[in-house]
Amino acid sequence: MNRRNFLKSAGIAGGAIAASPLLANPLFSHANRGSARGQHDLPYRLMDLHVHTTDEFTIEDVVAVGEKTGIQFGVVNNVAPWKMWDDEAVKKFFDETFPYPVYVGLQPMVLGWSKRLSPELIRKADYVLMDPQVLPNGNEYGDELKIWEIATYIGDVEFFMQRYFDHTIDVITNPEPLDILGWPLYLPGSVARDYYKLWTKERLSRIIEAAEARGIAIEINNTARTPHEEFITMAKRAGLKFTFGSDTRNYTMGRLDYCLQVAKKCGLTQSDFFVPKRVL
């Protein structure tokens, strides 16, 4: 199962089409704009900067969900051999998306992606978001792992963790354009039970140090429900910025329950969030 179908299936499993649960939360209702801002000091208009369109769920659908929920969306598209892989494809995505009231971002999937595109075209994006989930030589057999896949094979857990950690650092420190680290600390299902054991304090600290040196933001991902409170608190203390992302491809975009819960626990304020520079 590829990434798109996996995430699409996860969204469909959420239930029948319904209004965003945020609308039922009095903290974010139109009648309580002042109290929402006062109690949380978060941006009034919540942002989900990690959504995708599909043939079945178009940019017009994204805009409609945004108008209904009051959430500002950022639409990204993958830069990868199986998606957009040259200037022509990226220009087409930009031409189809920029006319709408959404932010427009690139989501590269493999290192070296920028060599395929002209610098002028890359600079037109509102932001670049990348995650480390396509992992070269991810196990002792030398397999490239797409770690969101259920069938991801991990034999030697510590070998995998070291490779995954090293690749995460490579994604952050690589000189290619990057504004947001996506899906931080996500683990495949077969090892996720040991999340708190595998993500040691030393590994967390080194990721934060690398992100701080690079000046990139950390995505709080609603689908993955990562990162956890300890990491966010450490990152906030280091002065890092954050974004919310659902990584959804259907009407469930903008459901940010985990993001809001953990942001409240960690005391995030409006000043803690990355906001693209372009005025919509």
C-alpha cells in the first residue's frame, strides 16, 4: 500500500462525512473568538499546513472545508520519483493551486530532490516540509523502508533506530531548502510499543539541536499523534517554532484534536507558531 492510499484509508475509517469536531468546541466557535484567543493565545484562525488534494478531493473541496471550519490550509504536493519530479510538474501544481486562498508548499520525499528543480521555482513555494519516512538502507538487509507501511520489516530494532535517527539528522542538516520537519519521531507499528524507550533523551536532544541550528519548525502531526509532550516542551524551551498538520486527503482535513490537546499541555502560544510570509 502506498503512502497516499494508506493515509486516504485512515481518513475514510474515521466515519461518515460530518462537520469538523472543532466546530463543537466552544473555545473555537465564532461566538467565542475572544475567549479562544485569551485562553490559549493561539492564532484565531487555526492552520493545518499539511493537506493534499486528490482527483476525488480537489482544491475547491479544500477551500470549502476551510470556509466551513474557519481553518487556514496549506496544500503540499510530494516531490518524488513517483509524483512531481521535474519543473514542469511543479509548475503545473503551482498554477493549479496558487489562485486559491491557501498556502502552497512542497513536500520532498528523498534527499537530493532540489537538484531536479530550478531554484527560482522552489523559491515560489510558501514553505518546504519534509519528513524522514523514506529510509535508505533501513534494515540489516539494506532495504529502503517506507516506514508508514504496515508491512515494514524491522529485524534488528537498534539497527533500524540508529539508521532512522541518522536519516532524520540528515534531513534536517542537508543544505536543501527546508522550513518544517514533518512526522517527527513517528515509529512503525511493529516497534511503536517501545516509543518512549527507543526515543532516548539523547536522541531527542540531538534532533532539537540540529533543528535549532537550522532554524526549522517542528510539525505536530495529528494523524501520527507525534511528537509527544516531552519533545515539544524541550523544543519550545530551545525556541523552536511549530506547525499543525493532519496529512489528510479528504473531508477529515483540519481535524486537529491531538494538536490542540498537546499544544495546550505544553503551553504553546501564538508566538510559538511558524506562519508563512505570503499574505493571502
